[in-house]
Amino acid sequence: MSISAIESVLQQMRATAVQSGITSPAGIAGPAVEHGGFAAELKRSIDNISGAQTKAYGQAEDFELGKPGVALNDVMVDLQKANVAFQTGVQVRNKLVSAYQEMMSMQA
């Protein structure tokens, strides 16, 4: 996997995060180099996934407890957003592992 492919995956993650409302566009619009590089971008993405899951599970618990103002459709949408974010993270992880294994199998 080339660097441009990894950059493409990161761009897709950013676009998905903005579309799903997980993060604000201002927080992820700049180049990753200015904010700490690839590792910082990866950590930020994982934190966003974790935040989406925490929010969704919190809403689900509030709905189960019967708290007012928590609608079932909001809970279901947030759970699906968290699921999509998690699945995207898993796919990125799989691609990174695959790229690492490919690089390690190259002859020096």
C-alpha cells in the first residue's frame, strides 16, 4: 500500500467524520503534519470513534431508563453512526496491518 493510498483513506475518514457529525470540520480540515503527523491523526480518529460510541451508548442507556427527551430514532441513528465509525476504523486498521506486512516482506 502506498503513501497516497493511506492519505486517501485518511481523507475518506475525515469526510465521513464531518458528514456524520462526529467532529467539526475546523478541527480536522488542516494538514496532519501541522498537528503532529500521522500518529496524532490516527489517535484523533480513534478518540472520535470512542466518543461516538460513548455518546451512543449513553443515549441508549438514557432511553432504557426512560429519561425524558430521548427519542428512539435519535438513539438508533447515533448507534448506527458509532457502528459505521467503528467499522471504518477496523478497515483502516486492517489496511495499515496489511501495508506493514507488505513492507516487512520486501527484500532489502
